[in-house]
Amino acid sequence: MLESLRGLGYSTATALADIVDNSISAGAVEVQIDFSWDGKNSRISVLDNGHGMSDAELESAMRLGDKNPLSVRGAHDLGRFGMGLKTASLSQCRRLTVASAKDGVHSCLRWDLAELAANPDSGWLLFEGPASESAPFIAVLKHQKSGTLVLWELLDRIVTDGYTSEDYLALIDDVETHLAMVFHRLIQGPRARLKLLLNGKTIRPWDPFMIGHVAKSWTSPTTKHATTYGTIEVQCHVLPHRDKLTASEFEANGGPGGWTAQQGFYVYRNERLLVAGGWLGLGNSRAWNREEAHRLARIRIDIPNTADADWKIDVRKSTARPPVSLRPWLTQLAENTRERARQVFAYRGTPAPTHGNAPVEQAWRVERIKAGMRYRIEEKHPSVAAVLEGAGELRSLVESMLRVIEETVPVQRIWLDTAEHKETPRTGFDGEPNEAVIEIATVLFNDLIERKNLSLDDARKALLRTEPFHKFPALIARLGSNA
């Protein structure tokens, strides 16, 4: 049974997150995780300063299924099945030693799969005390009156043939990234409830929602939904377009899986992240996929720990499925967020641009026909209208030129480049206004005054409602002045 339970699908990072959950449930405010490289004798330990366990409590914790998942638990308990300590640990190692101190009394028990395999007829051999060679590694707990140390040895699922110290270092980085995401709400800010250390280094939180960033596109109010098992809270976020971020900000906020993979729902239980991204199987005619156009959409869902059964939380705490009764509500919220994110992605950070209550005059319009969609130059756009009205005998030639441009827009090439490079193509009007932007804006500004007889102020207002000049309000404010 123990050998079979090793195949539940834990990664090292998710397994360690499960161990940290136990530390949090035990009231720990500091958890130290240490990786020690020694080839086949490498080991990983987790030490916390929680309230610890008595001998009887430790024996119960080492039993498989020592808790009934249907039992009522404390509101802040992160456990459920009474399996995590054993299944998470043994998914990575063949020897699990747990030492605990409570009120100055120390206890130690271990599971050793090598010993069980050597004595298959001896029953469930749960050993007291560490293996002889393991004793030095749990000695650190002797200096604590309370706390627990979990020691993984014989890391056969990690240190395999050909595995090197470089691979071990890469694993440490992967674990740090995962824990920074899973526990970010517990370890961030001045009111942090937990300190996580990895080989003596404090793990810094990774906030998927970029709370407080000045370029954030949109954050919804928190929406609540009452259920029979407690209240569900949802808050929707649209992150800034890449143009609004520095290179380091863009790299850091992409998350462990990258911008496209990290889109979607983030499901939390007691502020501990269970699901990081994805659309939970929601959609209209079919389930939504992770697509480039929606990569800026991230939605936070908070569920109570009484929702585990209804949300089908698994032993690894890595999957969740919303109940049927909540799917329409969540789908509606997600549709709105996805559309906002799509607008930001398509318009490089300016979704549904408006100035006051007036819509921005866009240079292109989308026509939806039976065969699909096609793109047309908007003849009402001030720049286009100015040329057409002043073309005189050349108007038919100008209109023919515009039609040729419409019919030869490299839509497929743009789509392919966007898919391959994960970015919408840049134009000369991106970023700060350059000489070309200033020159074209000035020409159009003068045309509005001379041809349409607008005042300076009205001409500025008209440009602020015109794509792409609405992105340069400081420049428009200077037009017509000595500056």
C-alpha cells in the first residue's frame, strides 16, 4: 500500500507545500526548509516552530488516514484527509523521519520502506527514533521546546541515475518559485503570518495579481456568493500590458509557467493557493483554453475549508472543480474579465478607450459577416476624412488605394508572428511620442482648425478622441501653444 501511494503524482515542490501546510496548521510562524546535497545520501528537512506533537499525537499523525475527512475542523486548518504528511513525503523518499517536541518532551518516529521491503511478513513496522546515521540531522530540534522536524532521506524519486548537484540546485529554484506562489498571501506584507526560509534564505512572495502596481489595468470589487458550506469570494484582475512594465517586471510577473499558462482562476483555501491558473473547465459552447489574448486575466476565488467536498479538492490540493450551481456565476465573471483582458492585449494597454463620455475615433473597424470577419479602414476617422474631402478629382484613386490596403492587410502573418513571439507587433506610435508622432499630430491639428474651423481647445479635444493620438495627452495639450 505504501509503495502504491507513492504514485499520487506529487512533484517535490507540491510535496513540500503539503508539509508546510501541516506546519501552518500547527501554529508555526517560521518554517525552515533545507536541501543538503550528498549524492545518493542527499536529504531534505523541514523544521517549524509550531506547537509540536506529543508521542500519541505523533503516532496518530504517522498513521495513514488518521483523520476522517468528513469531521469538522478548525476554520484555519489546511488539512483534510490525514494523508498529506505520509503520501507527500514518501512520494519523494524511502525513509521518512518525523521528530517533534511539545512542552519540552521529544518524540521521534519513522517510516522506512527499505526495512519494510526487507521484512515483508513483519506487518506495519513503524520505527521509534531515527536511523543510526540520521541522528545528527534531527539534533537541531533539541534546542526547541516545541516544533516539528520532517526529514526525507533516500531520495530515490529525486536523485536518480545521472542526477547531479546542478540538477539539485535547479530543483531548489523550482521549489522556491512554487512556494513563493502558493503561500504568497501568508508571507507578504507587514502583516505576514508566516516566514518561509529555504537554505537560510527568506522566500519572497510572488503576487499573481500585481496588487498596488500603478499600471494595473483593472481590479473589480470583491463579489460574494453565499452557499450552504460558506461564503465564496471572487475578485477579478486585468494586469498591465507589457508596454507598461519594465523588462524585469514583465519577467517576474509572468509566474512559474509564463504569462499564457498563468491566466485564469486562482483558487485559495484559507489564503493558501490550491489552483494557479486555468479556467476550471468553464466556457460556453466548449471549455476555454489558455490563449494569448486572455493572458492578462487573473481571477481570485476564496473558498472556506468546508467547501472541499463540493469543490472536489484532491489529496495533493492541486485541483478544484466548481459546483454546478456556481458555474453560471463564475462564467459570467470570467467572460467579463477575459473581454477586458483581450481589449488591453489588443490595444496595448488602452481597452475601450474613451475621453470623457465620447468614444475614440478608431482608424479600423471590424465587420462581421457570414463568412467571418473583415477589417475596414474607418472613413470617418479625422485623418482619413481630411484626405477624402480634400482629394477632389483624386478621390476615386484615394478610395482605390484604401481598398487595396484593406484587402492586403497581412492578417495571417500578424497572427502567426503574435503566436510565435507571444506579443502583438509593435508600431512606430508605441511608447513616448517621437518626431513622426508630433509631425502627424500637428498636421491633423492644423487641418481641424483650418478646414473645420475648430477652436484650439475643440481641436485638442477632437484629437484626444482620435486613435492613436488619444495615447499622448501631454503632446496634444501642447499643440497650438508656443511650446
